[in-house]
Amino acid sequence: MPIFEYLCKKCNHQFEELILSANDPAPKCPKCQNENVEKLMSAACFRPHGIPTGAGGFKAPSCAPSGG
């Protein structure tokens, strides 16, 4: 179930809304109840597992114990 970010065109309030179906109408602003809201493009929450390679990629961490 995706959570979308919206911006109210009347009061500039930014809010998130859980949308259960693509057929659901756009939500009203929870602050002023205005129906004129804009869906925002938001960054996905992404956290890769691994070690940065420095070339923009990730490699799996070694399972071998480090010397010590």
C-alpha cells in the first residue's frame, strides 16, 4: 500500500496519505479541507545492504571474521 505526498494548493500544507486503490479520489487537505491538492514526486525510502564500492554500487559484506 503506497503512501503518497500531497501539497495543498490553497494553504501550502504538505501531507502524506495512504492510498489503497488507484481508483480512489485525491484526498482533501487535512488542514483546510481544500480538494485542490497536488501529488508530489517523493524520493523512495531505499537503504541498500552492503558496502559502498565508490563507483556507485554496493558489494555484499564479507562473512569471514576480520582479523584481530
